[in-house]
Amino acid sequence: MARKRATIKEVAQATGLSPAAVSYALRGLQVSEETMERVRAAAAELGYEADPIARALASGRTGMIGVLCGSLEDLWQQSLAVGISRGLREKDRYALILDAVGDPARERALAQQLRDQRVDGLIVQPVDPAAAFWADLCESVPVVAIGDGLPGTAGEVIFDNRRGVTLALEHLKELGHERIAVLTPTGARTPDRPADVHASAEADRLGLDIEVATASYGLTAATEVARGILDSGRHTAVFCFSDSIAYGVYAAAAERGLSIPGDVSVMGYDDHPMSGLLSPGLTTVDWNIDGIVRAAVRLVAAAADGPARRRRVVQQPTLCERGSVLRISR
């Protein structure tokens, strides 16, 4: 005989709390960590499971948070999506993860699709932060942006790209590199990404000769672009706006029989866990992915539960030095 589903009232009786307090505790809201743990332990012992359909009908919420990734070919964005999904689950919510594959038109269509599916909130890593549709979208669903700011969001986790670019280019300059290739995923339809603008400005300030080339996150495509850069022989270093793109430089260098960092130095911009396993390890810019996940989940959960004060979290980078950059004589 099937066991009867425990009710939230039974969990309340077991803990001596009101049903409302139990509901908040199960969602990780407005209660202490001790109370949250006590309620969840009682719920587990009683076999309580929230009925998502009943909860949606009662609250007008689905429990679903849309997560729209710029491109899941980028391994760092994959890690971010996994972290957000787990963080949301701890708050009794579920992630609906979609991939814009680096296409601004697809990004717009998927964002509108998620809104129409009545998600409670949306976390986005925008491909095209300058697109006009974001303002309208933010009026109809709470949006938290990661990386770049968007108009009208409920919250933002912004990268201090100026500082990140400065750390990278000053490091290369200090080690004697003045002819640098910059590989970016920014396409012709999204020309004003802050990181790219900062790279040009910082290169001028530091007196660097940089060549900017577009490379997508996929290993095959990034390797193809890197072949052309390496074959030109113009650059002593390659700075990539993604560790995933930097892996393509490693692959192209291996094909050409070139040594990293003996023949060319390489820098990334993410600190994906795989980067420390390369030989040599990839010098990169670390954005503290765990901190980004915590901030984004906290902001979207608060916004999904009702009007909340708009918050802007600025994520500061650190330089992670490994063995992929060589000091050279000027």
C-alpha cells in the first residue's frame, strides 16, 4: 500500500512552527540557518515532498528559473550553469537551462520563450547586452544578468572587466610582451562588449601593439583561428577572452610543433578547473565562479518571491599565474 504523502501541516506540528514558517524554511527564506536545517530534517524524516502543481496553483509561481547561457560551448559557462542549477535546487527551485549558441537572434527568441513559459525569474549571460528587447523583457519577468549590465534588471552580477583586462595586459607588458593577439568571442553583431573596448584602451595606454580576432568557444573553431595567428609569427603572446578559446591555442601550437611558453605565451580569462591541468598550466584571470553562483541565485530567488530592492554585485578578478607566460627580453 502506497504511503500517504506527508503534509506541510505535519512538518509544522513536528517542528512547532507555523505552516508559513515551514514553507519559508523549505525555500531558504526569512529564517535562520538553524531553523532551515531543523525543518528540512523533519521534512526528510516524515517523507514530505512539496507538490509542485499544488504549489504553483496556490502561489501563482512555477518554481522554475530560466537560465539562458550565451554559449554552452564555453566550458566555464557550463560550470556556471551547473553551479546555478545546484544552488537553485537548494532553494527548492529548478533550473530550465537553454543555450543561445552565441547567436543574438536565438538569444532573443529563447528569452521570450522562457518568459512565455511563466518562469519565476531569469538568469542570463547576455550575448548582446545592447539589444533593445531586454528592457521590455525585464518589465514582465525578474531578470538577473551575469557579466554585463542590462537595463531594468532585478539584479546584476557585473564583472569588473576593466580591472580584468588591466591585470592581464599589465602582466604581459611586465614580462616583456608588446605584440599581442587578442582572441575574443565577440561577433560583428555585438561590437560594444566592455571587455573588448577596455582591451583597446589599455593597449593604447600601455603602448602595446595588439591584433584583435574573433574566435568562437568551440575547440575546433578556436583552433582554426589560432592557427592563423600562430602562422603569422607576429605575436609573442596570445590573450584569450575565455579559457575555452585558449585551449584552441594550445591545440594549434601542438599541431605546429610550437612550445608554450617557449615559442608563444598564452593567457586565458576564466580560470576553468581544467586550466590548471594543462601542461604548462594556463595563466588566467579568475572571477570566483562560486561567488558568482551564490550572488546570482540569491538575487533571483529574492526577486522571484516579490518586489525586492535592486542589487548590483561587482565581481573583482584576480590574476592566477601558472606556467604559460614567459619573460622575454625586449
